[in-house]
Amino acid sequence: MDYLQIEGIKNLNGRITISGAKNASLPLIAMTILAKNQVSIKNMPDVVDIKTLLKLLSNLGAQCTFNKKNVLVDTSKLTETKATYDIVKTMRASILVLGPILARFGHCEVSLPGGCAIGQRPVDLHLKALEQMGAKINIEAGYIQASAPKGLKGCEISFDKITVTGTANIVMAAALAKGKTVLTNAAREPEVVQLCEILNASGVKIEGIGTAILTIHGTNKELLDIQEFSIIPDRIEAGTYLCAAAITRSVITLEKVKASHLGAVISKLEEMGSKFDITEDTITIHPSKKIKAIKITTQEYPAFPTDMQAQFLALATQAEGTSIIEERLFENRFMHVSELQRMGASISLNGNIATVNGKTELSGTDVMATDLRASSALVLAALVAEGTTNIHRIYHLDRGYDSLEKKLQNVGAKIKRLKE
């Protein structure tokens, strides 16, 4: 098993190219189930989650190739409609195949999902919406069994709670449904927007893209002609490297990035003292020598993203004063706190609120990653810790970050991947 060894107290400098967004790639790979042609996808990040989903599609009968950030997926000869536990258990996003398989074939079995243990992320909203579209749903022996022999029917759906994967799943299901589906309280994340834009360009008329109300005009089971497209930049990866620059007080330029997707993150970094030079596809951060304390509440896009909470918590350990971080989306998303405390951080938890007392001197030690974004928080802390930090169980990190140690090495970090 691999681990990362990082020597701290190192100033960084240089340029980092941002990879394609993992959270955009996954629904777009699932979307190829709706296609009648081979689909070419560019700017795909080289991360474990992508390979897992491609393996799942291969098991269903698809032809998949992944070569230097370019993916070809041909689902025209899909033969299986059962997504088995052995793959789905490792990645919650596997549930994204439920909507498109059901819409295309009228039946499917999908194992209940796994993924990061950051709290309850039930799929009941997905299932309730599919039932409204005419599907019959049973859960038996850990599998979702869904059938709609006469096809799914468009209807009006209102999510009780905003769900990103739920929105993507139902949009894909509605794409092949009969009639019009109106989805209210839809997620507005850039990753959802890209999915809708590509479906819209592929013959599925979608109104309200980028808003909380989507109207999808289904094709009544007619498969789509999906032309080549490129994955949007990963805003969470970009935000992580901006935090790396801020915590090490380094000037770093990000390339192939969309600042418009990072409004809340950039705003909070400005509150903490950083300044920015922004162009159409670059962001240069000029951090402050003195980091200011901050108050953050995680909420759905376009508010502050839960996927950046851990990184800002690490950054807050180096801020002057007391920072308050409230996590409103996932109840178990403070598991990284105990590991940061091992490094010397002064953090107290009260329910879903973390209070960070800064500035504290961090010391290198052995720590353990508990989920994907917690892994990156430990990397950030290690960059400024005195001595050497060993971060174990980095398979979490590999699920979502493309070549993290190489990118940090290129800007001067003393970081290397070793074997246990």
C-alpha cells in the first residue's frame, strides 16, 4: 500500500495545470449509456474513480479505452443490466448508472452504493423520483431492482433536498422518457450544468440549465448521437492548490481553470488576505503573510462547497485568531480533525461546528487519511508542519486527485510516494 511522505516548511512557486473534473466526468461517463454511437471524451482525469466506473461499464458490455486523458466509450452493445456489488461498493457514484440503464432497457439491478464514509447520503430521493416516472422499485439482498417495461414517463418532480447525483440521475432518466419532466429544486453545480448542456446538444431539449428548475423533453427511448466533448476543469482540485499556496504563503498560478466556478472559494481566500490575478483560464494567487481567521458555512452551489471544508480547516490552523467552520451537508465530515490534532492543531468540535484556534505550530507525524478531501487537508497541513509527515491510506486521495504529488513536486514541495 502506498503512502505519502512530506517534509514541511517549504515555500512553493510555479504553475499547476488543473485536470478535468472528477465530479463532472462520472455522470458524463454514465451518460454514454444513452448513446447510440461511440462517444469520445477529452480531458478526463487519471483517477481511480474514473477507472472504476469504466470497469463497471465494461462489465455491462461496453467497449472502453482510456489513453492519455482521452476516453472512448461504446455502449451500443450493452448486454448486462446488473451493476454488481464488487464494483459499486467502492464508489457511491456508481448509482449514476441506475437512471440511464432503466430508461434505456426498462429494467436494471444496481447494488446499493459505497464510497467515502462521510455520513448518510441515501438514494431514496433518486428512487422516489423514478417511481413518480412510473418505475417499480424493490430493494432485495442489497440491490435496487427497478423496472419500467413500458418506459419511463415524464412528470413533475420536486426534490425535498438538493442532491447532485440525484439531479444527474433523474436528468439522464428523463432524457429517454416519454414526454416532459419538470425537476424542481435541482442542483446547480457546474458538473450538472455540463451534463445538461451536452444532453441538450445531443437532441434532448432542456430548459432552465443552471437554475433550480429544469424542464427535460424526453426522446421516448430514442438513443442519442453524442458528439465529442471535453470535461470542465476540476474546481475542487483548483481550490485545493489555492489553499496550498495560501497556507505556504506562496505565489502559484493555476492553468486551465475556470474562476467563475470558484466564486465562493476565492471570496473566502480574499477574506483571509489573499489577492488574485484572474484571466479567462488562469488564476494567480498572491497570499497574505498574515492569514486572517474566517467563518464558513458549507451549502449547495453556488455557496461554499462541502468538498473544500477540510482544506480550509487545515488553512485555518495557520490563521491568526479563531475560525468557525459549520458543516451543513454531511454529519461525519470532520473525521480529519483528530488527525490534524495529532499534528498539533487546536480544534474543538461541537456537533457540526468546528472551532479552530490559530495560529498553531504543526509538527510532522504519522497520520491516516479517512476520506478523499480529508486526505488533501492532511497534505496541506504537512506542507507547513515542522519535520516529516507520513500520510497513510492515500488510496482515498487517489480516488479524486490526478498526479497530486507530481504537481506539488513541480512547484517545489518535498513530497514523495512510498510503499508501506
